[in-house]
Amino acid sequence: MNFFGSKDVGQTQKGGHSNTQNIGMDPTLFIAEMQRKDARIDELIAEKEALVLKVSELEKRQLNAELAQLREQKQELELRLANPDQAFVEHKERASQIEKLLQGAAAAQSLGQNRITSALERFEHLDYAEIDALLTETAERGIMLAANAYYGKGLIAEDAVKWHDAYTHYKRAADLSDDQSHLEAYAHMTWRLAKGDEAVAACERLVARAKADSGPDSAA
């Protein structure tokens, strides 16, 4: 069965910079990696549930917090597996945005193309450590604006179904910059986490940004 329509959907073009390239993203592999991750989360949940019965109250609170996060991740992964078309499109879009950030850093100063390609290939396999470290390094070296680096780290956390980490990164990006994409990501995550007044304030910032960019009639 072809979940993804067009025969070339597994190949995605990243960004508009002259150094951008096609990173092969196989939809069948993507589904398999999500299933593998879902199975691993089941194993971790079982391990931690067994530990809860044996540890002190302090350790139990920590384990219960970890279990809540794992169950949240599992719920979202199952939603993605139920709609793999949309999940794959969103995953590709996050990869595209991250590569645009990294290619901008590469254009500003020397940043090895092989490292970018390797990090993006690991991202394809839902392995986030390499690309997260690369974004951190670019910010620390002053190659990338800190706001962009935090935004990229938020994209990674969102793809990994780590909502609270994504919120923290997006908030830092929005605190440092009024870039529309930063504000949109921050506002979206505040609503996802039901942060009430903070979500309303984030949306008000988005409206103010739209009015500043396009005039008072640009947003309702």
C-alpha cells in the first residue's frame, strides 16, 4: 500500500539556499522507526512500573514523572502511526526548517556539509542527539543566532514528542526574537500544554507582529 501518494514523496528538497540538497527520507523507513520507538517506549514503561514497586517515595515521584512523559510520548506516537501520511509530512517539514537554519550557519562561517548531512540522516532515523549537538555548537560558537538555535532545538523536541522541552526551547526563541515562526511555534506549544493566560498572551504577540508587518487589517 502506498500511504504517501506520489512516488517521489520520499525525497524532500530542503530550503532555498544554493548549498541545500535532497536528503532521502523513506516513508516506509519512517513508519518502521516510529514502530521501533513505540515498542521501546513499551519496554521502558514496563521497566519503570516494576521499579516503582521497589523504591523510596522520593524515587517513586521521579519515576512517576518519567512514566507520565513516556505515556504521553506513546499516545502521540500512536496518533502519528494512525495517520502516517500527515506524520511524515510534518517530520519532513521539521527537517526542512532545521536544514535551513544549519545552511544559514554554514554560509556565515565554515560549518562542514558532511556534518550537516550526517545529522540530518540521523534525524531521518528519529535519532536526535547529533543534530541537537550541532545546533548547540553553532549557537555557542556564535555561528547561529541563539534564537534560531533554540527554535531548531524546539523542532527537534517536538519531533521527539517531548512537549515540555519543546515549549522551553520555543519560549526562549520567542523571548529573544519576534520572528513569526518563533512566535507561532511558541504559541502553538502553549495551547498544546493548556497554559491558559500565557497562550492568550502569545497569540496577542502574534497578532501584534502581523499588524506591524502588514498593517492593522492583517489580523482579526
